[in-house]
Amino acid sequence: MLPTLRWYTKGIEIRYGLRVKLISRGLKGKLDQSFETTIYRILQEALTNVVRHAQANLAVVKGTFRKRGLDLLISDDGKGMDLGQIRQGTGLTGIHERAHLFAGKMTLESQVGEGTTLRIKFQTITEAST
Ligand SMILES: Nc1ncnc2c1ncn2[C@@H]1O[C@H](COP(=O)(O)OP(=O)(O)OP(=O)(O)O)[C@@H](O)[C@H]1O
Ligand SMILES: [Mg+2]
């Protein structure tokens, strides 16, 4: 999955001039294909939002794999938002629903002028059965 992600984020850097820092800790072995796809789609939606809305210079994508779970973080140093004012579109709704399929919990932290951090916490991760 990491090579695919690197390729994807490199493309964003080139096309949009947004720096994307990719950090992965503790990933051992292979993940289940459908879980991998879920993570990929979540990152796509989140980074699309950063490109479209944040006016950020830097996005950080961090995956911390634990014995059982995975913490996923996507943060940016952009303009942030007033969480009470935004209209949730298909992006955030989709992220929430995809996370939910794997019992992941999504939280969004942001303040105007303070950037945005999206966290998804998976309590268990699905590993490939082969
Ligand atoms: N990284 C971000 N920085 C600043 N604002 C954001 C960020 N991500 C989301 N937003 C705000 O949250 C709103 C909802 O995001 P969401 O992805 O759900 O919908 P959208 O991007 O507007 O449309 P779409 O349905 O195409 O995804 C956005 O319109 C934007 O105002
Ligand atoms: Mg969106």
C-alpha cells in the first residue's frame, strides 16, 4: 500500500503545489484488500478537501499501526474552519461511513486560522488471510 500512497501523494505535490508528508509506523505484513481500499479512499477524500478548501502549504498523513488497531491522521496547516458552520458534503460523510464499516471512529478538529486535523481510530485492523 505504501508505494501506491507515495505515488498518489507525489501526484498531488506536483499538481497542486501542496507538500504532503507521509509517515507510517509499525506496519507489519499485508492488510486485507478491502481495508486497504478503505484507507486509500479515506485519504483521497481527506486530501481532496485539503486541496480544495484549506489553502494549506503542508499536509501530514500519518498511520500508526498498533498491535490491534490503526490510528490514521490527516492534518493540514491551512485556514481551518468553524465546525459549527460547515455543511458536511459527500466527502466527510463518505469518510465517516467508510470508517464506520470497519468500526473506525472519526473525529474532526479545526478552528478558523488553525488548520484542520482529521483522525480515524480503528480498534482492530483486518490483516490479509494469506
Ligand atoms: N481541510 C479542510 N480545511 C478547511 N475546510 C475544510 C477542510 N475539509 C473540509 N472543509 C470544509 O468542510 C466542508 C465539508 O467538506 P466535505 O468534504 O464534506 O464536502 P465538500 O468538500 O464541500 O464537497 P464534496 O461533497 O465534493 O466532498 C467543506 O465544504 C469545507 O468548507
Ligand atoms: Mg470534500
